[in-house]
Amino acid sequence: MMETGSCKAQRETGCTARTGSQPVSRLKGIGEKTEKLFEKVGVCSLEDLLHYYPRDYDRFEQPQPIGALKEDQIGAVDGYLTAGASGRYVNGLPIVTAGISDMTGKLRLVWYHMPYLKNTLKPGSHYIFRGKVVRKKNGLTMEQPQMFSPEAYLGMQSRMQPVYGQTKGLGNKTITSAVEQALALRRLEKDYLPSRLRIANELAEYNFAIEHIHFPLDETDLRFARKRLVYDEFLFFILAVRSLKEKRQDVKSEYIMEREEECRRLFDALPYRLTDAQLRTFQEIKADLKSGRVMNRLIQGDVGSGKTIIAVLALLLAAENGYQGALMAPTEVLARQHYESVTSLFETYGIDRRAVLVTGSMTAKEKRLAYEEIASHRADLIIGTHALIQEKVVYDRLALVVTDEQHRFGVAQRESLGNKGQAPHIMVMSATPIPRTLAIILYGDLDISVIDQLPKNRLPVKNCVVDKGYRKRAWNFINGEVKKGHQAYVICPMVEESEMLEAENVLDYTKLLKENLPGLRIEFLHGRMKPKEKNKIMEAFAAGTIDVLVSTTVVEVGVNVPNATVMMIENAERFGLAQLHQLRGRVGRGKAQSYCIMVDASGDPEKNERLQVLNQSNDGFFIASEDLRLRGPGDIFGLRQSGEQEFKLADIFTDAGLLKQVSEDADRLLSEDPELEQEENRELKKRLEEYLKTSYEKLSL
């Protein structure tokens, strides 16, 4: 099995000084097979394990009367078995059933694959049964319930139970047991945060926070632990970004771009007029490129606002001034789409400039030919993925580097590409509509341009927020769109079924859709697939050979499919509004009317109210500000997504107030002690240096 990035980084940096960096195989019950499963979720050491935070918490409520149980929800009942359990086999599947009753009703208990329970569940046995309640033909049924003695259940009620991100073969019990052992083995650390910062911000001590983020006594305890760890994540990130900004400020540039005849010719020939926001942004870029200073600029624009054409015009500007320009995309599919659209654009409007493509899946011969064209400057524009920063790529006067979807690249990756040239201009693009006040903090090393208008010719996406009862109608609607020749996305929050979390998962949902929509070409996509598998699926969807793509949020970035007209999002209440808007941006890219169906499975009026913001607006910046306003402290207990995120716990919307406070603290800290040499700051400096070693690759949003 290939080692994960974090495991590899740990070995390469030699970051094994602390006790926590011992391998997880040291723990009882973790052999070679389980160790590999832990590696699959990015946990290689005890240190990793301590920072593998729960994604949710389970609360063991007071047992209820049977009549008070709610369908499709987890409940607990206190009961005596009036008769023993019975067992049978259905198509080879062992099924054990039992029944309990009270004055309010009867409840049937069902277990699958657990034939031994037939001998355990004797008449008169007293247990508390806990599980999901469903209504079947023969009444209320609790499927696969856990069994507890009343004393054991009372102990479970005394604290919140952690729920971790899992993978097949690695369940929540195994992870919880491992974390308990790691906490018992760890050596308590000296708190590296200066005491004045802790006191001023009412922050928990570090060791307390690490223990109680996993096993909080109650929600107050959890908030206290989480606040400290979120503060730390923001502080290290901001201090690192501030140090980068110092290195970059007022660096002189050898690449001054005065000529713009070809660029103007393409600009005038475009079949549409750029929006005022696009024009303003392009003027800011041109001013940077003529200034004699190295440009470091973020282009922030909503999905479909026209960032790519601005990037192409800037790259053409570099080419006609005798330089090379590079455009780096986060996926091979998107890189290829950019390459094809740029090549077509230049051919259509008679622009005599050559673009080449460089991706990891190209053959050795294809790469060699591309490298020759780049080194000889027969190529003016180089478009590709991370392959652009490989050592074998040698550029000739690389003057401008553009990265698409900035939050998918680390600072180290940007700089690796930048180092291919002599301090080239850097332009990064993001479709994440972060409010400007937060963007200034998070992108502290970059100047910011905002494209806050959409082209007038775009049909707005039609939205609806529905409950689970609408699901079959939605599937029929998708079927109708496919019959018209269109395609659809269905988003699920999880890859596979979890023993602890009630949410739709990609693998089971794909099977369900295939059963309900026979004849449609339905495939799945998720982040745990190998890169080649993901590329194959995304390319097939882009080519139209897949009708419905069931996916996690991995599709948030990475492919442009104008033919896709439906975005259906299951468990929409579990996503942030800004992320939902990003997902919705995958449709509405062609001429046909597009639709976004958000399924709210919570039954919670407050969560539904949040979703109505999306129902009523397609403006990403308005939605981001509403997300900031509407998210409350309670949202920290929701399901966190498993996609690529810089922060493990922190959320720039939920924690916006704390982010601003940390930014002020960091500025004050550096103004008083720029090198962090004072006695009270030395532990912080040591930990910051460690952070830069291990996290520099990911230092971006």
C-alpha cells in the first residue's frame, strides 16, 4: 500500500522528536493490517492520532417509552425480553429477532450477521437497546441495536461519545480505543502559547484541549477545548503567511510588460463584452505587470464570473512580450479543458501563439516532446497540473504563473513553480466567495482583485429545497433531463456507510439509483479513489458517456461539464452555504436551464431556514456573508467534510470572529517581537518552525 502524504512527510522531515511520533502499531490491538487502515485515513503516529479529531459526537439520551420513539431516528429503550430471541436464515443471511413491549407500544428488534445473539438473549434479560427506528409492515422495528446493561448505559450518558471518520475495516470502536490508549501514553507538553494570550482570550491549556476534544464531558467542555485548538490553527497559519509576505514585498521584477497589441486584438475580437468587474481586474493586473515589481495577486470571483478569460489575456500579454506563461489546474481533466479551450480560442481569432499540455498521465514520449518545446521556447503557454513543477520541466523566461482554484494548491507548490523562473509574477484564482475582510487575513501575502459581477447572458440556476419525501420525484426529474440529452450530479456527504452517522453515502446511493433508474449510465466518484480512476470517471462524465455522477464534494473543483443541468445534494443541511454554492456552480455552465435540488433530511426548521438563503439567491458573495451571519456555535457539532481542507477543526465562517482576533494578536506579537526571541515566545517559535516543516506544503486555503 502506498504511504499517505502525511506519513511520507513525517519520515522525510524526521519529525519524531516527541513521544507522540511513535507508530500507531505500538498500541494494543493494532497489528500490520490495522496499521495500514490507519495510514489510509492519514494516521501514522500517535501524534497523528491525537490530532485525528472527531467529526461528530454521539449523545446517549435518556431511554424513552416505545410510543415516544421517532421513525428514522436513533433512539434508546429500556426493556425486558418477554421471550427469547429467534433465529433464521434468509438467502444465506443469518437474522436474529426479538421483541419488547411497554404500556405505550411494541418494538421488534432485528440483528443481521449476528447468529450468536440467539443464545445470549434469554427470556427476562434486561437491557437498554439503542439503534435506528424504522416502520415496517409488522410495526416499529429497531435495526441492529446496540445492547447495554443499565449501569453501562448510565456511564455512556455521562460524556459525549466521539465519532471519527472511518474507512472499510476500521470502525469507530477501534479508533476510539486507539485514541484512549494514545492519551494514556502521551507525555504532557509544556504549553507553547504565551500565557498572556491564553488569559486574554480565555483559552484552555493545550493538554486539556487535546484530551477534551476527543472526550468532552458536555458541550461547554467541547467548546472550550475546540476554541483553543482552533485558535492555534489560525495562529500558526497567519504567522506563516505573514513571514511569506515579508519575503515577497516589493521584490523587483525583470519582466516588465509594455506591449499589448495581440492582447488588445483578442480582447476586441471576443464575441461578448467583459463585465465592468472583469475590466477593472484586468487593468489592475496590467498595472502590476508594468510596475517593475513582482505581482502577487489573488483574483477572487464567483463561479462563472469569467476569471479564466482574464487569465488567458494575462498569459497572452506575457507571451507577446517575449516571455512564457504557465497555468496550473488542480485536476488533469480541468487542465486538459483549459488547454483545449485556449488552443481553440487562439485558432478562432488568429493568435499565433502555441500552448502545450503537461500532465502526470502523459506517456514518457509525450512528456519529452512537451519538455523540448518548453525549453526551446517554441511553447508560449504551458498548461498542466502539478506536473508543471517537476524537475525535468525547464522553462525559458517564465514570467507569469497562474494557478486555478488557489485553495487546492499549497504555497510550497506555488513557489516551486515560481522558482522555475526568475521571480515570476504570480496570479492565483479562487471561486470561493470569502468576504473581503476574511480574505485579507487569509491571503495576507497577496493583493486582492474581486470580480463581483456575472455575465448578463447566463441563465440563473433554478433552486429548490425539499425533504426526503421528494427524493423519488427528483430521480424522475433527473431521468427526464437525461432523456433530453443532459447529465446530472448527485452529491452525498459520505463515501461509505458509517456505523455511527446517519447520512447518505456514495457507494450505497449509486446502487439505489441504478435500481430506480434502470437504463441510465450511473457511476460514482470519491476522494479515496486512485488518481487514475478519478481522472477516468471525470473524463467520461465530461465526454458525456456517464449520465449521472454520484459523488462526494470532490467534484466541487475539477471539471467543466456544460451539458450537466441538475445538481442534487443529499443531506444538504450538513454542508456550509458557501460550499453548497460551490457545488451548485458545477451546473448552469451551458445554454440550457439548470436546476439545483437540495434535500434537507434533518427535519430541523432552523437548518431549513439556512438553506432558503440558497433557494433565494445565486450571488456567492451574498451567500458567503449570510453563511457568516447565520452560522451559530452549534454548527461545530455537525459533520465535517472529508475533502481537502487546510484546517482540521477551524472553519473560516463559523470561527470568523476568532479568526479576526487571532489576526490582531499575531500582528501585535510580531510588532513587539518580530523574531519571537523573547523568553515567553520561544516555545511558540519552536513549534512554528515545526509547523512550517510539516505543513508548508499545504499552506493555503
